[in-house]
Amino acid sequence: MNPADLPPQLHLDGALRGDALLAAVREIAQGPLAAQVEAIDCTGYYPCGELQQLAAVGAMSAHLDSTAGPADYGLAIRAMAEASRVCGATGFMMWCQAVCGLYLQQSGNPTLMGDVLQRHASGAGMGGTALSNPMKSYAQIEGLLLKATPVEGGYLVNGTLPWVSNLGPDHYCGAIAAVVEADGAASQREVMFLLRCDAPGVEMRECPSFSAMEGTGTYALRLKDHFIGTADTMADPTRPFIARIRAAFVMLQCGMAVGITQGAIDSMWAVEAQLGHVNQFLEDRPDALQAELDALTARVMRLAQTPFDTSTDFFIDVLDARAHGAELCLRAAQSALMHQGARGYLMSSDVQRRVRESHFVAIVTPAIKHLRKEIARLSTEELPA
């Protein structure tokens, strides 16, 4: 291949790697981010500035190949965990930003892999993922909500997506629409594209209030004859692309579970000196949970070495690790509440917030039931006849 035909390199000026990156994330998380946690959780404060600080040090681009070094999924997951340990909502938005970067870099579209990706990696551009509905569709849980009709030069897209996060008026997300013919007949394929919130034919609508994580920039998106052309196309057809990136998509979410679980364990140790004499009779003590978390983290780090392994066995392992993370997160948050007692029942308590954050880890796509359904389906397919 002629070097001139290669996509432009991603430049990450000022981005850090390894321990330096994790130390920088920890400083942001325990400083400016910690000061806004209650507002993010309860009052709808969207931490754009804090997210951009995290992006500037490389926290949401460590998994991307760049001039700073090859992609490091393990580092990206650990960075997400450091932020999630303080604020699960921010960890979730880091995942949204990270997977949107994954879509851009893996698209093979030079337009998206150039300035769009560069701005995204630096935090100058912010985006999310509208793949909750498509991932459920591929698992035969629900149908695709967006429909794309071929027209000259691209498609017209119509439909409504009820929950898309890390959005704002100038943000964007990766989305998938089922392709239909002009007469309305299904074509058995999909197109994936970059959906810009400020584009013609796109309307953002406020969502009902959540029980937690109000500041995640979550909106419903309504599309009416929204045109997408080749410049914004990520994959057409889509299924080979999804097969290639699905393990990375799910794996990155483990950073949320690891971080929120660690925060819950921290809360248990915080009261050990005062309440250890009675807390010793509880199940799921902090030392046992820490050992289980450390083992899960080591497992995820091994999986992160080959994020684009497309084998069924590997994907089952990723799904199982993600499910284990969600279930451990639920147990740890619940146990932290038991360890802290009445002080953990205060609405202002970090423990109370983590209980609600853990519920989100368990239901966000892919939810525990979705994960277990896919594991069962894939395992059945692998059984000999």
C-alpha cells in the first residue's frame, strides 16, 4: 500500500500513558470531579469541563492507536475505573466517549478518521453511542427503531431513539438504522453512521428523571428525513463491523463495574475502625470482595490484550466477565450499605449513590439478562451436533 493512502495518524499532544495517565486521572477524579459528584447525580450537572480534562490527559483515547503509542485497552479500562471509583456517571460517560472513538477509528472512513477523530480524542469534540437498541436487536430482544431509505448519495433516516447518553447540542453519536427499500420492504441489512445532534432533521428531547446519574447528558433523539452521506458512514453493511468491535465495546464497560465496586469497598474500610466489631458478622466483607475484584480485574486485563479477537469462545469470556462485574458491583454496593448502616442510608451518602450506580451497571445495555441470554445462545451454538 502506498503510504499516502494510509489514514492520518492520530496525534495526542499532551496525552499521558501508563502510571502517569492513571495518576493524572486520579488527581482529576479526587479533585474537580469529586466536587461535582452530587450535582452530577442529582441535579443534572453535565461535567463537560471535567470530561475534557480527562480527555486532555488521554483517559478516553488510550485504547486508540496514535503517535503516543499503540492501543492499550487495559489502560483505558483502568483509567475509567479510577474515575468510576469517585463518580460512576462520569465513568459511564467516559465509556460513551471511548466507544464513539472506537467507531471512528475502526470505520475505515478517511473523513471520520481524520479531523473528526482528532478532535474527539482531544475532547474538543464530544460524543456517545446510540447502539443500545441495535445491540438488543441483534440479540433478538427488540426491533431496530431507525429506518434508512436509500436516496441519491446516501440515505434518509427516520425514527426515534429513547435513551442516548453523553450528548449535547453540538455533540454526536454512532447510530445504526435498518435499510428499507423505497416501497418499504426490508433489505436485511443495516447502515451505521455518525449522527450529529445539530444536523437538519435531528431533534433532541429531554428524558424523564432518573433515580441517579442525572448529569449524563441523556436525551431521546427523533429523526425526520435526516440525510446521511458517505462522509458520515461508519459501516455499510454493518454486521461485519459489529462482529469485529463487539468484544471491545462490551469489554470497555468493565471499567465502570471495577471502579464502582472499588469505591464501595473503600466505603466499607472507612467504617471498619468504628464498626468492625459488629460488621464482622456480615457476609461479603471488604477483604473477600477485594480479592474477588482483584481476580476479576486481572481476568479483564488478560482479555484486554486481544480486544479484536472475533472467536465465539473469546466473546463468551468477555460477556461473562462483564456479567460478573455487574453482579459483583451490586453485591459490593449493597454490602457497603450494610457496613455503613444508618449513615449509608442518607441521601447525601456516597454509599447511597453507589447503590443506585450499581443498579445502572446491571441494566445498561448489555444488561445482566441480555448478557446471560447471549452467553446461553452462543454456548448452545458451540455444542457439537
